[in-house]
Amino acid sequence: MEKLFLNGLTCANCAQKIERFANDHASVESASLDFINTTLSIEMKDGADGEAALREITKYINDLEPDVLVTRGEEESEEEEEEGFSKIFLLRIAVSLLALAAFLFIDSPYKMVFFAIAYIVISYDIIINGVKGAFHGVLAEEFLMSVATIGAIFIGEYLEAVLVSLLYQIGEIISDIAVDKSKDKIKELIVKSPVFATVLDNGKEIQSEPADVAIGSKIIVREGESIAIDGVVIEGSAKVDNAHISGESEPVYVDINSEVYSGAIVKEGYLIIETTKLAKNSTAARIQELVRSSQSDKANLETGVSRFARIYTPIVVVIAAMIALLAPVLNIMPLKEALHTCFAFLIVSCPCAIIISVPLAYFSGIGKMSKNGILFKGTKFLDQFRNIKTFCFDKTGTLTSGKFKLVRVEAIGIDEKEALHLARLAEYHSKHPIASAILDDREAINKEEIISYTSLKNGVQAETKFGSVKVITSEKESEYKVLDTYLDDKLIAHLYIEDEIKDETKNLVRELKERNVKPVMLTGDTKIYAEKVARDLGIDSFEAELLPEDKIKFFEKEQGKDGLVAFVGDGINDSPVIKRADIGLSMGALGSDAAIEASDIVIMDDKIEKIVNIFDTSQFVNKIIIENLIFTAFVKAAIIILALFIQLPLWVAVFGDVGVTLLSVINTLRIR
């Protein structure tokens, strides 16, 4: 995947033209332009001359938008654009207004010279950019504005010609400032990659670029500093703020052997960390890349708006031309009035309000979710989330905590405490999560009582001073997991184990039902045990004793029935199922590459209740987009219809363009 960073690109119409040109190139498999991040992502065809294609695409961009700086590589250009009302622009406004005043109020043979100064000073860049765009087949705002203002001069509307250009210029700058500020606010929500790492080298501290730090290096992070690279704590302890990564509001305590992630901030204490990844593969970099590339897989509404905008402007231009040419001939209106109406059509026809506000709304939603530790691989998943009607859950580690507890011991011909002690001897060396439910305290076990240990397919076995002890999965039907304990092949006890249900899971199930979403539990556990968990959670539908391929068959059966089917699991063992779902989510995935690769949405901690936040954000983003589309369509339609019946001032049409764009952007900022 090649990337071109288009620093200074502000024309949404031109952005569409660039994306279309790249997609139509013979060497390009697919291309997507993220207007918010001004990034063009290009996938080349196998065997194609990628370098030549990039040169041609860059040349096209430079010809179309000479002021745009095109850079390649992994990092965006650090060049900053001048924002706001520059001194030169303010001077242009002042000169134009003074010249316009002289034109209006001074009776002089040089009256038209004053007008020419007023018009050219404020309009020259509009005309130049409009002509350049037209040569490349782009009927951009500048071209339409140029035709309208020059036409206004032609019919003697000198004052309106200058005022239209003046209002357009001011409106464009205010709109650009609003868009830029909204981009900045959104990007503040995205985890930043640390700028340096303090490497310990033979007792010396050396500040290095994170990209230069090798795996296995030792880095020190003090209070207030960001962790530069993922790793494991080998010395020290601290409270670490993971808010930018997982959305956790409270710092977490870490000490020796704790895993830590880049982008986290040390709040109290200090840490010496042994790095386990390169900086480019660390959590902060992965999150940053996911958020940056989240618009490569665009929502249907977003692509639909782009297609509509592509045909909308030419249609309005044709209608405007027909009014100018046919209305006087058919005696519908005088030539001057027809031309005035034509110019109003041209000014109001640009669809920039839609082109800008729709992707900005999606990106705002994704930025908001990123702040809460939820990452999206494309805007389409945020858009489609509100259409989920069936939500399937893996059980262990998703609906339940994955932390097992011993419920009771059923001894057979032996004392209960003695049976439990023998089971603990067998499980002492086991790393299985269930072993922790049996072993309250490993230190309390006398290791000298254990002679040898063997891992079995369905359990464990240990030779002890009391005999051969075996703990294996039972075939006994129960609402709990049951382990059978044997002493010298004689059954001595049944151990009943329970996987604790997360406190927040019941609330989530209730919230889903209130949204008319059917929760379904999929598990490989026995039917009787699955039934108990489902009953405790309030889930009416479940499938038990499933192999991974059985879960995939379940999706094949359910998909297409009623809305979308989603699945949430741990992102590693459930990868095939996550990929098969209409929308796949992974839970408890902090720092997990496997989870990020498998799922469409990554929840960076194990807080399953965040699914409700995704539903709410998806619905709110859609609401904002619909509001913007209706508002834009209503205002533009109203201006167009009114222009057919009364002679509207052209500044009203300017409001229908840049004014509507500005108000749509302001409305979109509510998403944050």
C-alpha cells in the first residue's frame, strides 16, 4: 500500500477528482482519498510500474492544485499551513473595499478603474484556480464563482460581482478554519506516538528515536513520560495511565513482569522496561495507523454522496445554462433576469457542504471511539453498526470473566479436605486457568509431596507420596464445569467449577434487548452448563457444544435473515468466526496483533459494556449526517426555487454554498 500525503488540500471537489483519477489509472488496483487526513492510499496491481504511476498521479495533483505539497513515505509532511486571516488577505480586503467605495461614491472618469481594482484584488486567485480546474475537467467552486461574477459584470451588476467574491473568500476561510479546528480536535483524541525513548546502555542513559530502539533493549520511563515501546517491566513499579489506549479512566498499577504499552503515561513511580516490539509495531503506532486508515473502507452513505456529487454539479450547470439560453427565447423572463438566475444557480450548485460534512462526521465518531479505546478498520463499520439485529457472543472471557472459582467439592469415600488437597497436588504445576480455581495459594502446597507431573489431553496427572493422582474433565452432566479426581485410578471426588459472569454483562444484554437486538451465546461448553449461563444472563438464544467450524455454519444460517449479524470474541481462537461475521469485534485485545488483524472493530480492554457506546455513537453520527443532508438540500433547493421566481441577490446564493458548508461543519462538531 502506497501513501501520498496531500498537505494543503482544501477543495473537497478536487479531492474527489484526484481519487477518481487514481482509481482510473491502469496501474492502480484501488485508491481511496481520506479528505480529513488529506491522505491518498493506493493499492497497485501486481506487476505494475508503481513508481511511474505515482509520478503521474503526483503530476496530476500538482497540475490541479499547485499549492498542495505532495509527499510520500510513512510520515506526513511537517510543513504547516498558515491558518486564519493572514495579513495579506486582510490587506486585499481593505484595498478591495476602499476601491469599491471609491467606485460607488466618487464621480470620476476613472470610476471603472476603481471597480477593476476592487474586483481583481479580491477575485484574481478565484479566477486562476477556476480556470486551472476547468482545464482538468473539474467544475470546482472557483470556476462556478468566476463565471457568476464575470457574468454579473456583463449584465452591469458591478456591486454584486465584488460582494460575491468578497463574501465567498471570507466564507471559505472561516469554513477552512472550522474544518481545520475540527480535525485538530479529532486528532487530539488519537494516541500520539512518543517522541523519544531513554535507552539504558551499560549504565548510561541515551535519548534515542523510538524507531532506532531494537527489541530486547532496556528503556527507562520516569513520572510524566510516555512509554515509547511495548515491553515488560523488569525493574520498578508505577501507576500507568492507559486512557489514550484503552479508555480506562483510572491509572493501573504495574510492577515487575507486567506488560506495558506504548502511548501509556507513567503517573507515579518509574519503570525500566525490556522492549518486546519495534516502535513501528508497538501499540501506539498500530492504533495511530488504524485511525488514520479508518476511512479507506468507506461507509455506503459516504461513497453514495461522492457519486451523487459527481453528477449533481453538471446537472445544475446544464439547468443554469438552459435558463440563460431558453428563458429569454421563450419569453419566460428577460435576458438580464435570466442571466442573474443562471449565476445564482452556478454559485449555489457546489456540493462541498455534503462532501466535507459526511466524512467529517464519520471521522469525528471514530475519533470519539478511539478516545474510549475502541478502534475501527473503516467508517463503514461505524455506519453499519446501528443495523445489527443479532449479536453473537463467545462465552469464556467475553460474557464471563475467564476467572474460574471452585463452587463445591463432592467427595466419594474420602474426606472432602483430603480429596481437595490431592487435587491441588496434581494441579500445582498446571498453567491452565482452571488450576487457579483449585489452588487458592500455591505457596501453601508442600512441593516435596509431588514426585512428578504429567499434562494429559483432558487434564493433569501427578505422582505424589500418597499415590498417583489424576484430575480430568468429567462426563458428569451439571450446570457447572466438573472435574473428576482419581487416586490410583479410583474416583475420589467431583470438583464443581464456575466461570464468573461479568457484572456488566447482564446490563449489556438488557440494553441490547431494549434496542431490539437479539443476543445469542455461542460456546463449546456442554448444553446444560451453557443453559445455566444463558439463564443467569437473560439470554434466550444459545448454541452449545460447538466446534469453530460449527460457529461458522451458524453464521451462514443466520446471515441475511434480519439485519446484520455481529460476533464478539477474544480475537485469537475465534478469528475465523470474527472474520465470517458481518461485523467482527475482539475483546480484551490490548496489544494483541492477532485481535487487530482478525476483527473489524477492536475494543482495547475487556469492558464489554462499551458495545452500547458503539450503538449510540453509530446512531448519533447517522443522525448528524441526515440533519446535514436535509439542511443542505433544503437551503439549496429553496434558493434555486426562489431564484426562478424572484431576483435574489447573489450573496444569498453565496450563503447557500459556503454558509451552508460552515453550518454543517459546526453541527458535525456536536459528535465530539
